[in-house]
Amino acid sequence: MVHAFIMVKTGAGESEQLVAPIRDLERVGEAHIVAGAYDLIVEVDAEEVYDVLKTASSGIQGLQGVTDTKTYISLDS
């Protein structure tokens, strides 16, 4: 099992409209609007690293209003 955190930047005023569709994506456990360099932090659990990357690229980056993502794979279990 792979556990990862995906940091998401959105366009101005887009975070609140994006959090629900992101939470609905397969493999997404949690998604939170945060203050800081990124606008959302998303927790993902998947069988393989490829599935995490697919969630980030096809799922999250495919949503209109998302401007950037950065994925961090957790190294502890």
C-alpha cells in the first residue's frame, strides 16, 4: 500500500469549488483547504505508486481551476 500527500495550487477563489470533486476521486481519503504555499492538501491511498501518480495527473490536474500539484510519497508505514 502506498500513502501519499498531494499539494494542490488553485486559481484565485477556486479552492472551495474544487475540494468536493477532489474528495470524490477514487483513492482520495481526505482533502483539506489550507493556508500557505498550497491551497489544498490531499491524502491518497493506493496499491501502487502508479495509481497515486494517475490520481494526481488524470484526476486532480484534470480539474479546471487546478494550476499546480506536488506529490509526496510517505516513506513510513
